Amino acid sequence: MAQLAFHAKRIIQLALPVLVAQVTQTMMGFIDTMMAGRVSAKDMAAVAIGTSLWLPAILFVNGLLLTFTPMIAHHFGAGQSDKIRPLAYQGVYIATFGAIGVMLFLNSASFVLDHMNLDPALYVVTENYIHGILWGAPAFLIYQVLRSCSEGISYTMPAMIIGFVGLAVNIPANYIFIYGHLGLPAMGGAGCGVATSLVFWAMCLSMLIYMQWHPKFKAARLPDEFVRPQWQTILQMSKLGMPVALALFFEVSLFSIIALLLAPLGANVVASHQIALNFSSMVFMVPLSIGIAVSIRVGYYLGRNEPEQSAIVSKTGLLLGFSLAACTALLTVLLRENIALLYNKNPQVVALASGLMLMAALYQLSDSVQVISAGALRGYKDTRSAFYITLFAYWGVGMPLGYLLAYTDLIIPKLGAYGFWCGLIAGLTTAAMLYAVRLKVIQRRIRHSDVIEF
């Protein structure tokens, strides 16, 4: 019990700043959705559809970078601080190349929109939103590398501080570009894209300044001791991160494809789905933050060659996350209508969104297990399993079942949006069970072999 209490305290100390940072980022999405919804359901739907295109693309590249945090934590635990800056530079190069690819994809997103049978007015707002946000891709991805450096040395406070910087920029920028102020025309939902790009650049530059100023980052300051691209290292790290990137893409694209499949049902249905998804994404930040903290601590103890402590960290994180998920699920059930009203006053939107949030409450328990287990596995440098688990759970179980329940009468009378959310619950529950089993296998293998692979 004493060890569980100690590790729970350290996980919470690491996770709280991460949680605040994640919540501030998610709050920006909440603010975007809410402020666009104040204009019209069409503008809210445009933000939802646009997000369903740019988010999977940029998070795919971000997935390549997620392994940096436990790798830096491993070097930090092993006392190898001299290896952190060269590693960080290679991360910046991967982020830069990835950002170029994301921008090229988003610049040609009209090809996808052309095949969605959208209302012409909705098409225009969505396209303008995407063209506004694509300019923030380099800043978003480079910021993730800088954040990995900070969290890898068990210093999570900067991400929280920079999160508030982003939030402080987001609100006035949205106000200016959505509603039209300071002599600029009102852009509606499309203004969210421009505002978000400005937020990403503000956060990236703020983190660079912070790292240059604070003494904790002596080993990771990028302006010091320039390191050229090391193509073999970039290739190896991309290979390690690719399964995580694909797993993240499979997960995010599941939610995005659902939004696209719901588009023909009308703006009110898409808006209701976006409300439930946006709120559940905010709640998801709690187990996600614990998963990040667990990944850091697992990597740290593996660097110290103490795999038994890594196993205890994983167990503690799972118990802590599951308990908190039970609390957030109860609050979601009790407050669902009031939450929906914060986004939109349309009675039809509120009623459907409230029903979908009941289902979102159900999957919070399994969602906590899968994200914390996945974080622990990244700490163990086991990335390949994430690819197979997410592919099977989300696209082998979740999406087919969701589509059958939403649009066909093969199982029960078609449920529309509710059918897809049933599929989400099934997919996330399957992923949770498979991740938990894989974690046990990896821990047993390391305990018996005493070999830690990179």
C-alpha cells in the first residue's frame, strides 16, 4: 500500500499540470464550438466537419512524436542528459516534414468536401475554416516536440502555463474573426480556423522562450549547439512512432468518419454529435493526463533498470484513472442537459445531444483503461501492439457495428446517431481489454528476461 500511495502521489503531481494543459487545449475546442454555435448550427457544423478532416491528419504526425516523451524520460532516468538535445532536434525535423504533408493535404481538402453532398453554404464555411487552420500545423507539431522535452524530464508545469497563454489568445481571436471586429469582416465558423492558427503559433513561441529562459532546460535548449538532421535516427524514430501514429489515426478517424457519415442527416444531428463528442473529449483529458504521467514514470524507472517499479506505476495509474472515470461518468449523467445548453439553445439539438451524452458516460470507464494502458505500453517502448489493437477494436468492431445500428435494420430498427455511439462503446471496450492483456504480457516478459528493448 505504501508503494501504491507513493506512486499515486507522483502520478498526480505529474498529471495535474498535464491535465490543466490538456483541458485548456480542449477548452479552446469548446470555445470554438460554442462561439460558432452562437452564429448558427451551420457554422457549428462547419467547424465539426472541418475538424474531422484536419484533426486526424495532424494527430497522425503527432503520433510519430508521442514516443519522444518516454524516450527522453528513459535518458533522464539513466542520467544521460547529453542525449536529450540531439533527440529533440530530430523530433523538430520530423515535425517539420510532417507539417508540410499536413498542409498539402488540407490545401486540397476540397476534393473530399466535393464528395460529401454538403449544402453549398455549409461547404463554403467548412472550406474557409480548413484553409485558415492549415497555417498553424508547423507550430502545433513543433510545440509537441518541445512539450515532450519538458515532460520527459518530469517537468510538466510549462505545458500548463503555455496552455493558459493559448486560451488567452483564443478567446479574443475568436471574437475578432468570428463576429468581425477591428475593421475585419465577420467570418462565422471559418474565423475559428484563423484564430486557432494564431493560438498554435503563440503557444509554440511561448514554449521556445520559456525553455531558453528556465535553467531546467539546459540540456534541451534547441537554440544551443545546433544539431544537423541524423537521417538514420529520424528513420528509426519514425519507425518506432509509426504504429502509434497509425493507432492514433485509427482512433481519431473513427470519430471523424462518424461526423462525416452523419452529415447527410442534417446540421442539427451533426451539431448534437459535436456537442457530445466535444464534452466527452474534455472529460477524456483526465485519464489521458494520467496515461501521460504513467508513460513518463514507466520510462523513468526502466532507465533506472527497475522494471518492478514500472509495473507498480502501471497498476497505480489504472486504479486511479478508473476511479476518477466513475466520478466523471456520474457527473455527465446528472448534468447532461445543462451542459448541452451551454453549446446551443435549439431544443432539438439539446435533446439529441443530452441523449448522446448518456452514452458517452458509459464508455468513460473503458476509455480510461485503454488510454492509461496505452500510455504504459509506450513507456515500455511497445508501440506495435497499438496498431493491431486499434485497427481491430475501432475498425473491426466499432465502425461496422455502429454503421449497422445507425443505418440498417439488420440487428434492430436503425438508430441514427445513437447507433454510431453504440459502436463507439463496443470499440473502446474491446480496445481496453486488449490493451490490458498486452500490458500484462509485456510486464511478464520483462520480469522474466530482464531485457528492456528500444
